[in-house]
Amino acid sequence: MSNRYPQVKKLDTADKLRARLDELGVDLPFDHDVDPAGALAQPMTVTNGRGGDLVVANRFAVLPMEGWDGTTDGRPTDLVRRRWGRFAESGCGLVWGEATAVRPDGRANPHQLVIGEDTVEEIAALRGLLDPAQVVGMQLTHSGRYSRPIDVAQPRTAYEHPILDGRVGASAATVFTDDELDELAEHYVDAAVLAQQAGFHFVDVKHCHGYFLHELLSARTRPGRYGGDLAGRTQFLRTVVEGIGRRAPGLAVAVRLSAFDLVAFRAGAGGVGEPEATTGGYAYAFGGDGTGSGIDLTETHELLDLFGELGIGLVSTTAGSPYYNPHIQRPAYFPPSDGYQPPEDPLVGVARQVAVTAELARRHPAITFVGGGYSYLQEWLPNVGQAVVAAGGASSVGLGRMILSYPDLAADVLAGRPLQSRLLCRTFSDCTTAPRSGLVSGCFPIDPFYKDHPQRVQLTQAKKDAKARLQD
């Protein structure tokens, strides 16, 4: 059970936090005092290989999250507009806009945004809600294996996977052909053109969390132009970036990247996560060491070298996938109702992501790195974030789940105000449980708006039903 580990909120002094880190044998940069005018308040410049570098006012960023509250034809609703309005008030200099599908069949859920000729004006209005001083991007995605554009999964994959195919139903998973990928690449370019027209400063060609382009990075067994060696596995990215350069000159390109991955996990004894058994090695984890349980960043560094060649100057680091190893991607004390109990103290997961991002930042100084995995730190987030940025371990601190519960955290830190502890994300994971139960996105435990939302009753019942299923 997760109560094997002390909750980070109980580590209420710096000495207690350091003692726990020492006990775990992990290291986290840490500043005892946070200076409102210090490292987190400094501007930064993002290199745009297409011209017109981007100047960001401070070192806080809103991370891209997947919305489950648009219309069924991919348009924003009042709930989406409320979320973006809170981004505007966040104090974050960089807003990495939420995952937006490049075509309807690539949505991860039936209520995800889609950018197209018929939706671009409404998406441009979202951009218009933000502060003109904020640097704003749009994350472009095709959900691939996890596509669910209607209430039935419609998985499209990069290759046959010995573990994940069984989880989505091997008969339902269809591998993209090379010709289909040629067409999909054009859809990415079309979407980027529309994003530029809508006023976005950059687009993110998403390569993370098990979605299609992340899976393509591990397509070593795929034949043809889009698989095999790293040159083949990155051909899609090259094609898209070159197309954006031709048709949307001046638009910056970024990548959110799962810098490493591990084998899929499942609930084992006591509901605690355990890795799926593998035999003969595991070749399906980009940034993995071939065993499924370790990290090797050799290809990650090679990919970042390619980013430099392509003029990609902005990278948001993350890891793994919320679908098959969420404790690697999103350290949390409480798992979603359909998940597993964490097999390690979540502080280990935070430290792992911070250390990997720092290594990448040291080796690739021309790239601006936005770090992730910070929300679990809660009260200590500013102390660690400031120390990381000051030491060059990342250029910016990314806020994901924390933004849903406490959108003003960055503004409070930069103004020198005390943190509002009642608003801190405690990683209850209801923001994941709710949409997986067909409900809207939001922080039901903390945000007063969602506390009073009618779907909170449905969420409570969904959690009870999930608990009963686990006990059967």
C-alpha cells in the first residue's frame, strides 16, 4: 500500500525532507529560502531555428494536459475556456497549451480538442484569453494506440507490441502503413499552419506518454521508411518539421518528450505495481537500457542532437506513460482508481526525472528545457525548482496537475507571498480517475468549482465501483 511511504506533506521541515532523501539514497537540489527576485523570476530566451527567438518573462511554465471537456466535434466549451482563463492568471511566463488532435480520429477521448478549418477560430479565441506577454504554444497530437475518438477504442499503432497489444486488444490494433504516415505528416503540417494563424508562438510535435510519435521512437522492429534505426524512427519528425518550415515560416517548433521509458507495470500483490515479465530483453522502451527496468540515454542524446539540426530549441521533459507505468511519468501518493499502488516512494520518481533533465540540459545547452514531475513536491516545489534552475538543471519549472488545483502558485512565488497550502495538489489523482470514468477534467478535491460540480457525485460512485472491482 502507498502508506508504506511518508507523505511529502508530513515532511514539514527542510531537515525532515533531507533526512528522507538520505534514507532513500536519492538527491534533489534544494534551496532553504526562495527569493522572489531570484532564479525563477529571471527571463529566458528560447532559440527559434526559424527566426525570431522567444523571450519568456520568468521560469514557470504551464505544462500541456489532455482535456476531456470539449464538444464531441473538438471545440472548446465554457469549461475549457475557464481553464485557459486560469492559465492567463497563473503568473507563468510560458503556457504550453493542451493536447490538441491534428484530426478527429487521433483524439484520446471523445471530448478532446481538434484543430481544423472549422474549429480554428474558437481555438484562436482560447489563445486570446491569455496575457499578450505570455509565450503560448499548442501541443499537436495523434493518440495512436490510445485513440478513442468515440466511446469505443480505435487503436492505431507503430508496430506490433508483445505486451501493449494485449492490453488494447490485439485484434483491434491496426498498424499504420508508410503511406498512411505520409498522409498523417501532412495533417500535422496543416495543423501547424492553422495554429500559426490562431496566434500561437510555437507548436509541440508531441513525442511522449505512449502516444503515436512516442511509440514510433521505439519502432525498431518496424520495416519500411519509418522504422528500424533512429534515422528511420525520426523520419516522421523530419518530414513534419521541414513541412512546417515551408508552410508556416517563423513558427517555432517544440517537442514534449518522454526522455526515457520502462516496461509496462501492472497491479501485483496488495495492489502494488510490478513490472510485466519479459524474456530475452526488452527493445520497446525509447531511452531504456534493453532490459525494461533501466535507463540508457544514448539515443535520447542523439535525438536531441537532431533537434538542434532541425532548429528545435524548446523541449519539455517527461517520462514513460500514464497508461502503463504512471508512477514513472507522474509520481503520486494516491493512484487513480484503475491504477496500482506506487512501488517506490514518489520522491524517487521526482528525483529521477530531475536528474535526467539535468543531464540532458548539461549536454545540450542550446536547448531550453522545461522540467516536469514537480507537483508531488507540494510545499517544497519552489525550493527545489529554484535550486534546479539556478544550477542549470533545467531552464523552467513545469506545472501540470498543480495548475488545476492552484493556478496562482507561480504568481504567489514571484510576488513573495506564502503558498496557500489548502490549494496545493496532493496527488489524489481524481483528475485522472474522473475522465477515465467518462467525466470532465478538473480538480474535484480542491478546486471549489469542481467540488460543487454535479459530476462530483458520479465520481464518488465511480471510485466506489472501481474499489469493489479490485476487491472481487
